[in-house]
Amino acid sequence: MDKTQVQKALEELNKNPKKKFDQSYDLIINLKNIVIKTTPVDFFITLHYPKGSKVKVAAFVDQQLADQAQKNCDLVIKESEFAKYSADKKLMKKLAEEYDYFIAQSTLMPKVAAAFGKILGTKGKMPNPKLGCVVPPNANLEPLIKKLNTSVRMSAKKGLNLQCIVGKESQPEEQIIDNILTAYQTALKNLPNEAQNVRNVLLKLTMTKPVKV
């Protein structure tokens, strides 16, 4: 898949009538020759450009990291508040739905797992060390938050397809193309047989049918 193919797919999508809101571009990679039960595919991609909407980040910290978290995160949950959440399933579910990423101070991870693991774990939202979301007490959180705003997750745990948002209509086309190619190349590296595991690649806007890339 190259830049020209992506441009053609974008041209095709742009023929659709414009909507009254800023639609997202979704990249869909359909897979083949892979057994998801024995070879689950689940990874993060850091794009070069934003995906169009700011992510919401919650942080589990104690006093050491509280000031950094207040400056950079959308929600700060201190250790003293853990019990309040673990005692209230509705509050916990709302938390999991409202926030895109969770970061945790490394010294608190056992307590975070005990209090939040059941709900956040099933949603795939526990603080992820691979993405740098488990941090030391003296961490500078600003670079991590910037990274999370350009990170997307691709996961094929049940069906044979990977999907992620790669930008918005309002973004320059060059940024969208770069994000699509970055996501595709990273996906290949995370498949056991790279391109041989790709059935096809589709691109769509929020309210359109997919077009083949």
C-alpha cells in the first residue's frame, strides 16, 4: 500500500455529501491466515500527527506525583480515593467509559490492580507499561500526555479485523495520509507473517461506507 493508493481512496470518500460535523477517518485492516484464539493481535501505534480529538487521561497517584498529574491530566485519583471507586460499580464503569487512557504511579500498581483491575481490565484500559503508562513517582508527565494524544490501539481479539481512527476531515490531507501509512506499516510489523496476513485495507468516514485502498 502506497501514498497514491491512499490518495485515491481519500478522493473517493470526499465525493460523499458533507455532513454538519467533522467526521473521523477510520482505517480498517481485514486479516487472513491467522488464528486469533492462539495468536491474538493487540498493539499501540504512535502516529506522527494528532488523530483529531484530544484524549482524556486519568491518573492514579499519591502526593509525590499529584502536582504533575493536576497540571497534565484530566482527572487525578489519589490513593485515598481508591476505596470510594472500588465500592461503587456504577462510578467505576462511568470512569472506564469516560476516559481513554489511565496512567499509574509504579509504586501504586498493586493497589490499582486490586481496586480497579476487574472493571478496567475487561475494558482493556488498565495502565499499560508498553505505552509508558506506568510511571515512576518523579516522572515528567507532559511528554507522555503528548504521546497519548497521537496514540491509537489496534486489537483483533475476537474478529479478523483491526480498526483505528487516523484523523478528522478538517485536518490537512498530508497528515491523514502520513497517519494511515504509519498505522499500516506498524500493523504489518505486529502480524506474524506481515503482508501475507492482510486480506484487504479499507478506509471510511464516520457516516460513509468503506472504500478499498
